[in-house]
Amino acid sequence: MGNGWDKIFAPDVVTISVSLNDMSGIYIHIPFCRKACTYCNFHFSTNLIRRSEMLDCILAELEQRCDFLEEKTVRSIYLGGGTPSVLGERELERLFSKIYDLFEVDADSEITLESNPDDLNRDYLKMLSETPVNRLSIGIQCLDEEYLRWMNRSHNLHQAISSVENALELGFNKLTADLIFGLPHRKSADLLSDLEQFKNWGLRHFSAYALTVEPKTVLDHQIKTGKMQPLHEEASAQQFELLMGWAENNQYEQYEISNFAKNGCRAVHNSSYWKGLKYLGCGPSAHSFDGEKRYWNISNNALYMKSIENGQLPLEMENLSPKDRYNEYVLTGLRLIEGISLERALELYPGAEKELKSTVEYFLKLGYMKIRDGGNYALSRQGKLMADYISSEMMVVE
Ligand code: SF4
């Protein structure tokens, strides 16, 4: 990496002026992937040709919106997508130079790059180790050649293994891996064997998601046209239960329904979403939150670039009503180990009192919720298996 990084790391760019807990985050959406995974409905294009123009536009958006966060000190930067590891050295240098010019980045910031194993060869990792990136999120998904092919992942089993081993060898000690469970006919023993491998690598964080059928995906089409059997939800729930048990036995704290951490190594950036902290999101389809309003950018690469080039921000905004804030609090709070405080929920929307108290009572009796020390209400292990249903029962819809 060239001299650009020396400038970025100059100590005088760092000012600690507010409590770490209040600091905001920056999310950058890199809307490109080498291949389209069959189950994925995130926003991305497999046409990488206009990557450089896209980066110009993202940098321009960052400039236009640098006052979005009142507090200029950021505590986390997250490059997500898409596949940010398609970015090369020069592109990363341009992106970080812009961010460090516009914002004060706290010295202890968590700076994450989402990556696919096929990009993480030793040369790329060496280059990354000289950038501000200090945490890698690796899209492993499963350690099984056949299923990786079935999902149309861009990596193979060998790359999955070598990406983690190389990253560890080159000093990346903040690693997290994504895992998919509920893959059709995949044996639970194989899922457990993947988890054992994560533990043996010494990973202190992983995220686990059930395979779901999202509209307009290849998987959706395959099921609708009879090329694939519908997914077996019960088998998926059984694997989730198994996974939660394994995590508990192996000292991984399930601090969020899909996220597991050892020794307190929770994800700073994602935790800030769940805590309702402010964040700025740039790039097509990126979302932002200023404490009161939500904003989301258009999910179309060509229209996003055209709008930025014309000097217009390609975003829509929603002012959150007290009911929206209550619903968001319940939805995200129930996913967290800390659960929800009834007082806080009712402060946000007092009109929900009668309904909320009787619904909580009902789920407590069924054993789907539990009362935590301190009085918050959280999902029990059984409750986590039907988290969507429980939160929808507690949300205010009319
Ligand atoms: S690499 Fe990630 S973002 Fe890209 S298609 Fe696959 S799952 Fe979706």
C-alpha cells in the first residue's frame, strides 16, 4: 500500500470527544458480486465494469452527506454489499482517504470488510493488512463443496478454508464467518462439524442464518417451477435449536438471534443498529438513520449514479411516528439477549399498554419469554424458534 495510508493513520486525525456508546457509524454499500447466489435478494450487480464510476459516485455522496451525522467522530465503518472484497488496493485507498478526510475516526474503531473467500488470497490479505480494515466478515456459508456449488457461491471448499487460515496467519484476529443452516437434506452432523471447525480456528464471532426463500431469487423460481421441493421448515428449526445448544455448550453468547460471540467480542457496528444509534449509509440501497428519520437510497446502480452525477441525492425518507418507533424497538429488542423493557416500549407508544402487557403475559405462560435480571423481557430458547411470530403479535399494526 502506498503513502496514502501513512496520511490516513496520522494520529492527529483522531479526537475522542464523546462517549464511545454515543458514536455513530458509516456503512458503505458496494453493489457488486462475482456471481449471484441462488438464495440472495440483496442489492448487487454481477456486471463489475462500472465499478470505478460507482466508487466516484459513492465518494461524491459521502461528501454531500458528511454533515448528516452531527457528531463527526465515528466508531465503526462497515463495507458491506454485495461483495466489498471485489475492491482493489487503489479503490480502497480512495474510499478510506475520503472517509478519513471527512470524518474523525476514533482510534479504536471497528472497521469491517465483508468478503468472499475466493478474494482472500495471501496477496489480497497482505494488502488489506496495510489498510485501516481491522475486522473481516467472511462469507463461508458452509464447509461442503456440494452445497457451495448448489448455492452458486463464487468460492469452493478449499478457498473457504484457506481464506480463514491465511487471514489468521496474517494477523487478522477479528474474524467473523457467516453460516447458513436449513440447507435441504443437509445432515445436522455436518452443520455441527462446520461449527466445530469455526471453534478450532478460534473464531470469536459468527453469524448463522436459516436458508429462506426470498421473492424473485433463483431459489424462489426453482421452487415455483417444481425444480426444487419447498424448504422443510421443521428441519430448519431443529437445526437452529441444535446450533443454539452447541453455542451455549461452547461459550458462544447468542447476543442477537443470528449472532454469536465469545469473550464479549460482539460486533460494534451491527450492535449500533440494534441500539438505535445514528449511522450514515452511502451507496445504492444503503439505509441511514439520524435518530428520528430513516433514509434509504435507490436500489438501482444506474439510477443511483445518474442521480449523483446530476447533483441529487437518490434517497427517500420516512419520519418515524411513535408507533413506528415502538414497533422497531419491539422487533429489534426481542432479537437481543437484553430483551425489551416494558417501560421503554410504553414510553415510545403508551397506547400499546393493555395489549402489550397481556401478550407478554401470554408468552411468559407458554414459556416462550422469560424475565431477565433487571426486569427486561427476552425470548427463551423455545421463543427464539418463533421470534417472527412473537414480535408480530406484539407490534401495533392498525
Ligand atoms: S456474495 Fe453475498 S451479496 Fe453477493 S449474491 Fe452471494 S449472498 Fe448475495
